[in-house]
Amino acid sequence: MTKPNQTIVDSLLSEKETSRRAVIKTIKSKANAKRKVTEKIADGLTFGFGSMVFLFFNSIFFLGWLLINTGNISSIEIFDPFPFSLLTTIVSLEAIILAIIVLISQNRAARVDDLREEIHLQVNLMAEKEITKIMKMVAILLEKHGVDLSRDSELKRLLKPISEEELEERLEKEIF
């Protein structure tokens, strides 16, 4: 049988988790809505170029080019004989353009991921503060009921809040 207080706690935790998920989804939606026209085009092109249709189109195009320019289709005159320098130029330009388009999409996605990561860090710091507060409250209740916590060194360590500045400095040293 579930206690009424437990139901309230479960409900509050569920609401908090739903709220956190909504914030994260909203960030992605807002980032997508704020995309520049060029970023929307790059995302669309990246999606299209990463498809089987594009692979099929390229395969047919190159196969046709090779068949024509090796003389296998006699009704069409060879216009780019071996070593296919025009084809090489076209393929090189296609590769450059595709790489740039993919990089534009990846850079935008990386900015969204960085923002999401920062939010996760902030949520984790808030959760750490909340958990520390709950642990302090439990320790007070235990002491009121006569439980001796003075010898628990791990508990003493856990009851000290994490210094955000110290954590930031440590991470900066590791990164740089």
C-alpha cells in the first residue's frame, strides 16, 4: 500500500523530470527555429545527400559517364576520354561542396549540443545542491533519533557542497 506522502513525492519528481525534458526539447526547437536560411538549406541538403536516393543517383550518373566515355554506347560521342579529367574535376568539386555543406550542419548541431551540455551541467549542479540538502535533513533526523553519525567520514565528506568555482578550475586545467 502506497502512503499518501509517497504519492505526493512521486508526483513532484515526475513533474520535475517532465519539466526538465520539456526545457531540453524546447532548446532544440528554438535553435531549429532560429536557423539562418543558409543553415536550413545546409541541413536539408545534408539530409538529402545522406540518402540512398543520392547514392543511387550518383552511381547511375558515374556509370553512364563511364559507359559513354569508354565508347560502350556507340550512339553518343565520347566527350571526356580516359583519364576522364572532366569527371575528375566534377567529382572533386562535388566532394568539396558536400564537405562544406556537411560542416555547416555539423557546426550548427555542435552549437546546439554545447548549449544542451551547459544546461545539463546546470541541472546537475542544482540536483547536487538538492541532494546535499536532503542528506543534511536526513542526518538531522537521524541525530534526533539518537543515531551517532560522528564517525561516518564519508557522510561528512558528502555533506560538504561541491564548489562550482573549484570544479570549473579543475575542468579548465584538464582541458587546457
